[in-house]
Amino acid sequence: MALIVTGAVVVAWIPSFIATAYAEEPASEYLANPASGWAFLWEAVTASRNPRLGTADAAMQQAAQVWAGAPAVASDVSLRAIPAEWTVPVAPGGTAPAHARAEARPEDELNWVVSGRVGNGPEQVIGLLDYRTGRVEWDIRPLAGAAR
């Protein structure tokens, strides 16, 4: 009986462990609540049906077009699970977005986090692309202090 209960507990948390590999933050939310892990798994399965940006190459091509020049230039993409509200990190010495754009609110959980440089600054997050639709979910532009 103990083996069956242990097996059921392990199976209940398997999606949570998978989700933590893709979580931008906080990954512990998936481990604390196995329902969140199952919700992530459901999102991943449903989003994987003909996504516009289904590969890193497709996402990088889109990112390179959107962030092609000053002030922000894309250099890499990473598929991540982004919570409904996410305070976008600013690398030490990096450029902050305008105050009103400090948080991203993507519609779907799976997004490509776009990294790049703003001017001559360090590598940092400069945007989010929706995995399913390819639309820009968040953009570092306009920059803090820039005219709107």
C-alpha cells in the first residue's frame, strides 16, 4: 500500500519538476502546488499545436527582425514559462525599461525570452515573444527617460 501511495505522489509531481525546468521565476510555485505543474503541462501540450514560433530558430529570426537595431539588438532566445505578472530583471549595469513597463503581463504562459544588448550595455532581457502567436508580449522600448 505504501508503494502505491508513494507512486501516486511521485506521479502527481512529475509535471511540476518538468515545469521548473522552464520556469523563469518563481519555480517553487510549481513544486508547492502540483496542480500548477499539471496546468503548465496542459498549456505546453495545447500550445504545441502549430505554434508560430515552435523552434528556437524561428523565435530568433522573429526576435532579430523586431529588435534589429538601436536602441536594443536581440542576440538570443530562451523558451520559458512566464507567470501572469513578471517583474522583468535588469542586469547589473543594464538599462531599465520605462517605469510603466517594469512588469510584463503575457497572455499565455509559454514565451520566448529575448536577450540582447541595449547600446553598449550588458546582455539583458529586452523582450518577450508569445510561443503560440509570435506576437511581441513585452518590449524594453521605450527606455526609461526616453520621450514617449
